[in-house]
Amino acid sequence: MVNVVEMIAKLAPTGEKMKAKKRYLQLNEELFREHPEFLDPAAPTLQGKLAVVANTMPKLAAAAAVKALAEWGRPAGDITHLVFATSTSAQLPHIDLRIASLLVLNPTVQRTVIGFHGCSGSPTALRVAKDIAENNRGARVLVACADMWSVMDAYVVPDVVQRYGITGRALFGDGAGAVVVGADPQAPVERPILEMVSASQATVPGLDHALAVQITKCGLEYILEFGELAAQVGGNIERCLVDALSSLGIGSVGWNDLFWVVHPGGPMVMDGFAAALGLEPGKLAATRRVLSEYGNMTGPTLIFVLDEVIRRRRQGKEEASCEWGFMVGFGPGFTIETMALHACNGKSDTKTEE
């Protein structure tokens, strides 16, 4: 069985390094009382953990979707497509069906599930939603993303061999996020905030070992080589962004002239990203705040960063002075997702302009 006191002692210094001051977890004492076997790293608990996720994740994702629909301003029945991304659930029918039912979406809504893309779950889902919206007249796509690593963790006792568990438990949190995507907005009800101008994906070869998850009889065990990942982000990100920037036709702009929606990964990844582009300290303020307040929720995290950037723009902070920006996600493979963003109201997204 896991010695909780010993585990906390091991996690404390790593938690400080990960910069995740707060996280929200589905895991709690009540769950352990109902499932004491979850604390036994040798017990075959995969099915039990999947059952917990199947019961709780739809409600969490639906709650996030309700907020997105309220900001969108149109009835849930007007949603034509649902794209759901997760890396911590596996069942048939999938959770997307439960989400559609909880939200009372139209029975003809077209559902798509994106599974096991890890931290790149939400940017992948947004890229798919962009293609759907642009190729289906009148389409309105609800993108929802949720992960519950605290439940699905295999709870392997950290040691020299299983060192990744210490890092993961100090970094990962649970969460859900949602966004509505469409083309040709209908005024005055629909008030678009950011336009997804272009989207691309690049894979850095030879790094599939550095960020990986294994499904075992006890749950999910992960491999996190943050030092190697940070070096590869620093060595490859500018090339990905230059290719995307050249197609926008916006002239010569510096990286500090843009706003940034970047998946945090961890402190080493963020620092490597900022150093590679020569970013000013405040350019990743939204990313760093999300990591501090919520931890790395894997798939949903980038939606939280997107929401934070929009909030800061409305408050007139530094991001509000930039008309163009980039969303950047990282995932297994090693995969880099980039999306060029344009502020629909120019350099500011204050409520008075919407």
C-alpha cells in the first residue's frame, strides 16, 4: 500500500520546482474509502478507475460546455458538431454521447472523439473543428476536452526507476474546457473573439520515448523526460513558427509583437520556449498563471490558457496591444501544434468593442 506521509515528503520539493501552486483533483478521501484497492499499486484497478471516470467526466465536461455556450449566446440545439478530446477515458459508447445528452444537443449532432493525444488534445480538437466549420456552411462546433489523471494514475510508488511518478503527481491536475467554433458569425448574437487563421502540426522524429503513457492493469503510467523535451522545443519551435508566419502576409513582425497562447508543459519547457524566441518576461504570463493555479491538466490546459489570454486582453493588459498571436501545443510524438490567431476586434478584445 502507498504510505501517504512518505509520498507527501517526496512530492514537496518537486512540487516547488514544478511551479504548480494549486491543482484541482477528482481524487479525494471519499473515493479512496469507496475504492481502497486504488492505493495498492499491485492491484488490477484499471477497470474500476475507468468506471469512476465514465461516471464523473461527462458532468465535468458538460459543466465547461455550459459556460462556453452561455458566452456564445445561442441555444445548445444550434450546435451541429461535437468534438470531444480526452486521454483518460476508454469506453463504448464514449463520453461524447453522455455530454450530448446532458446538454440536450440535437439528436442529429455529428460527434467526433479524439483520443490519447495527451497535452495536444485541445489544439488537435480545435484544428479539427476549424476544418469542420470552414467546410460545412452554418456549422457550429462545440469543442470539449477533459482529463482526470488523478483517477487514472497507476499510483506506482516513486523510486529511482519509477521517478516520473513524483514529477507527474506534483504537476498534473484534472480539468475540462470548452469552446464554440464557427465561420461567418451571425451578428449581433455571435461576437467572435479570435479567428483561427491557419493551423499546422509537426512531429519531431526520434522522441516518441520522451513523452509517453502506458496502459497497465493498474492504470496509466507515464514517461516524462522534461529536460530532453525542453531542449527539443527550443531547437524546433522557431522553424515551425516561421513557416506559419510567412503564410500570413502581415509583414515583418518580431516574436514580442505577438500574443501567445502556449501550453505550459512544465517550467523547463516554458523557459526553453521563451529563450528560443527571445520573449520578454511578460509574454507567457497567461501560461505561467494557469500552471500555477491549475497545474498541467494535459488536454484541457490550452483552453484554460486561451481563456486567460482573452481575460487579460479585456482588462487591457499587455496582450491587448497585439493584433496577431499564436497558439502552441505540445504532445506525444513529440508533436508541436501551431495555430495562427487574429483578434477579431483588432488590438483589443474589451467588452465595449464586442
